[in-house]
Amino acid sequence: MGTAENIVNIGGDQEFLMTQKDFDEIAALAMTHTGIVLGNHKINMVYARIARRLRVLGMNTFRHYLTYLNANFEAESTEFVNALTTNLTSFFRENHHFDFLRSEAFPKLRQQGKKRLRIWSSGCSIGQEAYSIAITLKQSSFPSDWDIKILATDLDSNVVEKGNQGIYPADSISSLPKDVKQNYFKHSPDGKTIRVKDGVREMVYFKRLNLLEDWPLKGPFDIIFCRNVVIYFNKETQRTLFDRYANLLPVGGYLFIGHSESLNGISTRFESIGNTIYRKIR
């Protein structure tokens, strides 16, 4: 039992006891296994997310949960990681990236005439980014004899499965143009959900992948999306990650990052060619 001095104050009615030591241990595990940096300003977020596991498991303290986690790490680690990862996404989020694909990247890649295209959506969340890329490819009318594949990966196994299903609330496409809705999505009979049409879904392959572990990926990829992922990592982890991405891209390959991210001071292997759009130079 923690003393009054080291019990974390969440505010309001606190359902479960969590001490500063508990939070520090959770933060250390998160850093080791996901690369995510959790400062004390994330205490309330961590409490809310891990509390869900305590309810499921019938526990009443975070110390009890941590004891269980450490004793059953192989079985519980996926639930632990899933609870901590943030999954905020939408179709055609940061739309200028897809405009660039349509107007610049895809035409240049078609001119190369190699008839093979590989794209990686890393940190794909529930798949809307990967499907937005696939729709943009469809709109770009690549010849039917091209070998095109999109790999979509995420740390959270739950969102990977959701992405693979391709089913979303109907209002998730409310802001999209009418022709996009009609051509690439199908409404459920009750109108509450939509499903990505098979012609788009078949272009995307979903896999769970921890970016900090070994990558069973041979590459090369022509385009890599890593958007709003590295903001949770420290600088050293970011440098390692972007170096690994560079190793999987040919010179001239494209890297897209999130609106609040930058490679400045992180990597010298890319040049900026647009708003959070980079091209590999070495």
C-alpha cells in the first residue's frame, strides 16, 4: 500500500490505487517495449487506459496489475500495449499528402516504367490512411499489368484487425466527395456503417508490427508513410527509426511524416520537398 505522499492523485472519485512507483514502472515498460515516452503529464491518460484492464481482470490496484503483467508478460503484453497506444485517424487526413501523390509522386513513378509499386503505411491505426492511399492509386489509373501492394502495419493488434475488416461508421466518410463515396464505399443495409469496396481492400495487406523490433520486410518501398508516430519517441529512437526507413527506400523514394513532426536535426538522409514530405538523397 502506498503512503499519502506517493499515491498519484487523479482527481475526482479514484477507482483504483496507483502510486508514483506504479506509474514509473508502466512508463519504463512502455519505453522498453514500444519506444513511447510517458512523462508525468500523461498520468491521467495512463490511469484511464490501464484501468480498463483492471476492471476486466477484477483487480483493484495498479500494483496488483503490474505483478500480474510481469508474471504473465507474454500473454498480457499485447493488451498492455494496445491499451497505451493512441489511434486517431481519418480518411484523407492531411489531404495535401494525397494531392502530392496524385500530382507528383505517382506520375513520376509511372514514368520509370518498372511496373512495380510498394507502399508502406506504418502506424496505420484502423486503416483509413492505407485505404486513402489505395483510393488515390485507383484515381490515378495505373495500368492493370502493374504489381501494386500496400503494406499497413501497427503495434496495436486490435486496430490492425479492424483495418483488415474495412468497416467504419457511416459518418466517417461524410466529408468526402460524392464520387469517392459512391465509387469506393458500400453502405450497410441499415445505413449505420460503410465498408471499403473489395477492389480497394484487396490492395492493402495488414500486419501487426512493433517498429522497435526486427522488421520482416525486404523492401524496397517506393513510398513510406510514418505520420504522427514518432512524436511519442525520444530523439535517439527517432534517429534510429528514420535511418531504418531510409535503408528500405531507394534514392528518390518518398517519406511522409505528420504535421507536428520534422526531420530537422534527426536525419540527413532526406531532403524536404514539401510540407512534411521528404525524398531520400542518400
